[in-house]
Amino acid sequence: MTTERCGHVTNSSGVDDAGAVCCWRPTWRDDRCLWHTESVVPTTAYERQAPAPGERLDGANFEGARLNDTSILAGQSLVEADFSNAVVDDADLSGADLRRATFRDVDAHGASFRDANLHDAVFVFADLRGADFRGARLYRAGLTDVRINLETSFSERAVYEAEIDRELSGDSAVERAESAQWVYSELQRLYRENAFPKQANAFYLREMDFRRREAWRTGNYRRAIRLAGSRWVMRYGTSPWRVVATSVLLILVCAGLYPLTGGIQEVGTETAVTYEIDDPTETPSRVLGRAYLKSLYFSVITFATLGYGDIQPVAGMARAIAAAETLLGSLLMALLVFVLTQSVRY
């Protein structure tokens, strides 16, 4: 090995806080050091010259290298490093700065990218089964045609959310919010492409919960209330059972209100019977039960907009409740159809 220096320059233009760096290390082959040579480096050579903590290895070339089970790159600066065709099975890359790194045709089964910075990193045709991305910064990381499985782990809550909580306001908070939403959307796409609809749906719900919280935080109360309603009524369009439960609750509540707000009148062939309760505490239970059952029947047909005409609301308040129930019933039935259609996606 000669005493000449590598001299490889990594510009890293556009990468925040990175800056240019010129490699000062001794040459290994091809007038380049161990980390920047275009030759395939044996694993033992990497281990003999393991970098010091915090050492900058920006622009390192690991093309075709076998780095499985190694931890020498954990916490290192590897901006714009090239891992094409490398084997990093069970390798520890946790805490590494991997912005703009390239992982093309990489075998990264079981690799740890925990707490790594993967902004603008590129994963193409990579095997990421069992890989650990918890705590990783994944904004604008390209995950194209990659393989994952149920053992591939991502943070349930994007790291950018925690930064908003302890931060920030103004442009910084807006940037973190955009990053979090991007990550949630990207993970939905990734899980759908790998045929894991349950996990895709979970990240969709996390994204919508985050949007709701952001609306409250930023004072967009109209949007926040709309998202809160969507959450409780139909779980953001994913739960037909919540729509059904809301509908049943509406029917039961309206059934209890009709006798107390003027009553309902049942029209027969010869007589008309009015079911009205002035004071429930003084009304016999048998009368209460009969009035409620008639009211429940009327509430069901009003909700369903059937309108048989055999029972009618009497007073103005009862009529107003019936009109509101009709409108809400039509809306809830339309929502049920929408949610059932959406659920086919998952």
C-alpha cells in the first residue's frame, strides 16, 4: 500500500449540513482508498480498517461488497454511498447518515436501519424482508420494487411527529408535517404492493389521525371537526360497522325523543291514538314501553324514508326531529354504500 492519498471528493450539493469532503485516506487500489475504490473489497479488509466513530465516509463505494453481519458502518456518515449489488444481510446500519445512498439489487434481509437518516435514499429491487426501519427518517426515500414481509418493521408513529410535538412552529413545523404525511402515504403504497392490506390500512388510519391532530394544532377547526366526525362515524371511510352503529344510535335516540316532544299519532280506520309522554317518572311502565315501541317503529321507517303514513309526528318539535332523522338517515345510508365500496380496497 502506498503513502499517497485518495483525494476522492464528495460534493453533496443540496444535502443539508453535509457539505463537500475530500478523502485524505491512503490509496488501496486504482488510486483510491479502501472506501472509494471501484474494486470489490474483501470483508476482512473493511474490518481491519474499521472507521472511527463519526468518521465521514461520504461517497463510499460498496458495490458488490459483502457486509453481512457487520456493524462497522453503524452511526457513520455515508451520504451518497453506493451499495448496489451488495449483501448487507443482518448488517447494523443503525444511526448512519444514508442520505442519497443507493441500494440497488441489494440483499438487506434482517439489516438494521434503525434511527438512520434515509432522506432521498434509493432502494430498487432490494430485499428488505426482516429489515428494521424503526426511527428512520424516510422522507423522499424511494422504495421501488422492494420486497418486505411482516417482519419488516417501521415506526408506528413517524419520527417527524415527535419533532413537531417538541418544536416548532412556522415553517419548521409545516416541513415536519409534510414529511410525516409523505411517509405514511409511502408506507401504504409499499404494503399494498406487497399484498399486506391490513398493514396498509393501519398506516392510512395513522395518516388520517395525524391530519386530524394537525388541524386542531394549526387552528383549522372546520377541517378538524370534519375529520373527527369521519373518525367516529366511519373510521375515515374504512368501517361499515361504525356507520351501522351510528345509524342504530340515531334511531334509538330519536325513538326516545318523539314521545317527549309532542308525540306521534297512529291513524286507524276509526280512531287516532296519540303516544305522548309528559312526565316519564309518573307514567306506568306498560304505557312507556308501548309508546317507545311505537316510536321505535316510526323512527325506523323515518330513518329509512319509507313513509307508510300510518304514524305521524304531532307537534312542531317532533316534526323537526323527524325531518332531521330523514336527512341524516339518507346521508348515513349513502355513507354505508361508500364505505363498503372503499373496503374492497383493503
